[in-house]
Amino acid sequence: MKFLLILLVSILAAGPGAGDTQERDEARATFAFAGEPRFEAVDIFVDAGDASLGAYQVELKGIERKEARVGTAFVKIVGLEGGDHPAFGDAPYYDPEALQGGRVIVAAFSTAADLPAGRTRVARVHVMLEGAGEPAYELKIEAAADRGGKPIRAQASTERVTKEQSEGTDQ
Amino acid sequence: MRDDTNNPTDFDSGEAPEALISDLKRLYQDDLRIPEAVDRAILDSLHEAPAPIPWRSAKRIWWTTGITAAAAGLTLIVWLQGQPTPQAPPPPNTADQLASGDMRQRSAFQALDAPSMLAESDAMVASVKEDVDGDGQVNILDAFLVARAVESGESLDPAWDMTGDGSVSMTDVDLIANAAVSLSRRSLQ
């Protein structure tokens, strides 16, 4: 009879999905520990070099980075706005489906006479963070063109915006 | 020239050699007899009844079978609890979607996931249209090309009329740009 009892307990303990449940519980515990969700912004910069930037398209991904003893940071995009230069001051094109997700394709063009050259901030992405970990972002430039529509080699980069920077820019 | 020493068989005559005939006769002689004692021993062993299984061994077999069956049943129950619940396919979006086009093809889509499959196929067709510069991908450069043409008053290609209203305007540019940043279309490429 003891043998039967031990067998039953071992089968129930080793049932499938036990690992998944444990991971979910850990994530929930982390979130509960982290308390309220946090917000931050990510600036997107495009460096067109000597050329005038007429159009750009980038893909931004928030990486859910799991850190030991801290937990996973879950990135959710909550809003987008334009950049510094008037040519790209309006909100860029993006898919509204990207909101509440961690991935967005951002694009804009300008037919204005005055276009930026060199490194310029073209957009700001607002994100909500869940969990206690620090997020990471991955940016890939997909297309860029000069004022005549000719494709150019451009570099794209991100910068996390602190609360103070964000308030200073908004004023 | 024939050599009868090396080839003694006379095939032409249709008769086998005498030596072969006598050998074959000796081989097929019916003198294979099983001794009486061997025959009786085989029959006796067949008629013997099998030894009965001891009472304790029988009980052990029943216990082992029962425990194995219970364990198998419990494993099945636990495994079934871990499986995702199957969901019914969503209903089609509109009656028009099912009424138009190839009904046979549409019903096949419906069996899988009709709305998303139809949207995907429509997106694939549309993406070709929005690839204005013909580089094989829809991106912001397509929208930029049309926008510059619209603003400069250049001749406009009727193929750029995305809305189908008979003219090319900034509305068409917006449609191309929205297609360029669409996440659902990107997942198809």
C-alpha cells in the first residue's frame, strides 16, 4: 500500500507543465514585488552623415531581459512622438497595433526644404515597464533616403531618457 | 569436337546417366522410420498438464497489473490537464467576404482561421501594389517617392492610386506609409 501511495505522489509531482507553472509564478511574484509599473522614454537617433535626411524607417524592439534575483523587465510601448528637427517634428508613422507590445516599426519622411544632416533625434518612444529588471532595446535601420529619395547608408541608435530629461524636453 | 570423358551426360539423347539414376533412387528410398520409443516420449510430454502457479505468485501478478493500470490512468489524467483547451474557430467576418471570390477556397480558409487567413491573403496582394519603386519590399521610400511626385506636380502613375478614387493624393501616400509600418504585414514577409 505504501508503494502505491509513493507512486501516486511521484506521478502527480512530476506531471507535465510543472516547470511552466513555476516560471509563471516567479514572474507574478516579481511583478508583485516590483509594485507599480514604471514609465520611461527611448529616443531614436538617425545619423545621415553628410547627406540631408529625407526619410527613414527603423524597427525598435524592447527586449525582455531576465536578471538574476531581480526578475524580468517587460516592455510595453505606450506612445510615440516626433523628434527635434522641424522636418521630423510630427509623430512618425507607426502601427497602432504596436501599442501594448514590445515591438514597433517607426517611419517618417519630409519634403521640406530644410532637412537635418548628421545625427538627429527623429522620434521618441514612450514605454511602460513591468517587473523590476532593467530593459534593453534593439534598433535596426531598415531604410533611409536623402532629399531626392536616393537610398543612403545611415546609422540609427537609441538613448534612454531619464525623467528629468523628459520633463526638460516637454517644457 | 566433343569430349565424352569430360562431359559424360548425353543431353541430346534425353536420358540421364546410369550412375545418376542409381544415386537418386537411393536418396529417395522410404526407409526413414522414427523409433517407437521416441514417438511415445513426444506424445507423453504433450499430454502432461502444466504446473499450477503458486498462490503467492498469482497475487503478486494481480497487484502489479492493478498498480500499473492505476499509474497509467493517473498519468493520462495529468497529461490531459496540461494540454491547451481546443477553441472553436471564430466566425467569418462578414457575409460579403464569404459571398465574394472563390467559395471553395474561402470555405477551406474558414476551416482553419477564416478572418486572419483572408486578411493575410489580401495583404499579400496589396503589398505588391504598394511596392511603388519595385524593389521587392514596401517601405517608407515608396511613400516618399509618391509624396515627392504629388508635391512637385510631376506626372503621377495611376498605379499609385491606392484608394481607387481616380486620383493620386497624400491619402494614397498615407496608405503606403501605413502598409510600410504594419506589423501584421511584416510577419508575412
